[in-house]
Amino acid sequence: MTLTEKDSQYLWHPYTQHKTAQAPIAISRGEGALLWDENGKEYIDAIASWWVNPFGHSNRFIADAIYKQLTTLEHVLFGGFTHEPAVKVAEKLLEVLPNNQQKIFFSDNGSTAVEVAIKVALQFFFNKGEKRTTVIAFENAFHGDTFAAMAASGISFYTQAFQGMFIDVVRIPVPLKGQEQESFDALRNVIQNHSCAGFIFEPLVQGAAGMVMYEPEALAKLIQICKENNVLTIADEVMTGFGKTGKTFAMDYVTEVPDMMCLSKALTGGTIPMAITTFTQEVFDAFYDDDINKALFHGHTFTANPTGCAAALASIDLLHTDEMQANIERIHKSHLDFQKKIEKHSKVITARTLGVIFAVEIKSDSEESYYGSMRTKLYNFFIDKGVVLRPVGNIVYILPPYIMSDEQLQKVYKTIEEAIEMV
């Protein structure tokens, strides 16, 4: 039996309707921006395997750091214990995070990073003797698949089976260009009419919504409104963090700072699952008490796993090398050139770029659903051409490893152009 045949016998895949989906592609190895399947076919990984591999596959620098850590201490419980890799990760992150971030909490993935932040926002006020039950989020947001993260997400088909089981979430419009005031007014109205604990947002780019982008000034105003009304703010940088937007964090573009930040995906360079939620000292202090019941009773078995910490340390080091920063700028300029070219196409509605993120929205004769026919047709076309791209409805996006070559990028662009002609 092939790997794919064995897979169909044993495995259940994410976001997959197995009755109608095509069989998964069995990948045997990866190097740099490339993947090879069990039959030897080569693919360009143009989305960094769901945005986690900024330094490419089988990165030797990160692999060596992991191996070295494995021969010293692979894991130790983090309840009542600590270790050097965790302390070093905290020190390195606090050097590059907004300067109001002071405390680091480890978990396992982007969803759990968000879960921690939402629980902290609700308990922050509970610990102060005030019950606040509402979380504010953007329309069409995506924050993960654990329950609080799912509740905060606004893509309905992900959550429709669980309606009526969630925490209280009220949504406001994204402050798109020309629609900022509508978003500001909606936020003020929600705060006035609900007991709001926190506002969670994907800063500057809504990833799963199709790389929807908005301006730093608008986000700064929303955070300012929250601060004026004592509502905690949560920046979900799971996708945008670690260079994707051209800066280390998307919040580096914004003049206001959040109370919490959620990090994962590229944190370990795509090697080991790990996530971090960061907090201000004020947030932490609301849990610092003689009363044990005011502690944050949340944890994961692999919290602050030393091996994952070693991978994160190596990944952060790589990100801040001159070579990697130059790669990010090179890809950004290449995207801008492609945007100027493709946005004039008669079948293109709009194209947009921020950092290494590029998205193009293709015209359709009918309203396209998230996993609709156009998306399936585009996805299959890309796979056939040896390019890994996962369209969101009629939106095709690129979010490549920073080490992707110019030649590989040009192939990705050319394949997208061919796909536009095909639909």
C-alpha cells in the first residue's frame, strides 16, 4: 500500500470532508522552499506550510539547536520547575516585543495562545470583583479552533454546529479604508451596551478571511477607545508575527500598544508546536495575590518544552540576521512589482501586499463560498503545476518562506497568472 492509501485507512485530516475530498498528497521530504511527494514530484511551498516555515524546510541551524537540546534536556514539567531555554526565550522576546509586555505564558499552538488570553481577560475583572462577560471581535475574524478562540472567530461555517454554546462575543466591522468611522462608532456602542472584558483582533491583516488588510492608524484608534473605557486589548499575532508584515510584529506599525499578544506558528520556525501569550505587568498583577483562587489555573503538559524553546531561540536569531531581513525586503519588493502588473488584469478585483504577504481577489460569476467550486478548481490547478497555494474562496494569497528564491517566486506568480486565465 502507498502512504496515501494507508492514510485513507487510518487518518482524519483537518478542515476535510473525507467523502468528497481528493486523497492527500504524501510528502516524503522537504528542503528550503521545496517539498517532494512519495513519487518524487516537486512542489514549491508558497504558503510556508500554513505560515509556519519562514526559514524553509529542514533548516540545519534550527535542527542543530534542537539536537543539542535533546541531548541535554528534552522536557521537564513547568509546574514548580523552570529551565534555561524558557528563560532565554522570555529574555529574547521581551527585547523585541512592545515595551509594555512584561510576562510570558507558554502553551501549545495559536488556538491555545488565544484561549489563554481570553480566559485572562475575563478573570482579570473577576479577580477585581467585577463580572464582565463580553469579548469584542472583528467580523470574519479567525482566532483558532478551541472553544473560546472559536467563539471569537467570525467565519460562521467553522462554528455553526456550536451556536448557543459560546461565551458572549459581539462583532464590529473591520476598519477598512473609508469605513473607519463605522468601526469606531460600533466599538463605542458595544462598550456602552455590554460588560466588555476585552477586544481581540488580528493586527493589520485578517489571515483566514483572505488576507484582508487595514491601516495601523485605524487600529491605534480602536485600541485608544478601549483604553479610555478600561477594556483589555489582545493582539493575535499568530499569523502576522515574526516578520510576515515586514516588521517583527504587525503591532510595530501601530502607535498604541496592546495589553496581551498571542504568538505561535513561526515562533519555532515550523519545527515543534509551541505558543506564547504575553502580558503587561498590570494584567499579571491582577492574579498576584495571597488568595490561591486568583491564580491562573491553566496549563499544558508540554508547557515551555525545552526542545521547543531551543527551536524558538534559533528561529528568533535567524529572523534578525541581516540576510533574513534582506530576504523579507526582497520578497516584499517582488510582490509590489507583481501587484502592479496583476491588478490591471480584467479578471482581478483587487490585489494587496504587506511585507511578504500578497493576495489577489479574482472576479467570479457567482458569490464564492470559502470552499466553493472556484477554490477547488484553483487549488487543483496549483497542485497540478507543483505549487502549494490554498485559495480562500476566490482569493489567492502567497505567504512564502523568506528563503524562497527569485526564480521560485517568479514561478509562483506565473502559475497564478495562468490560473486567472483558466477560471
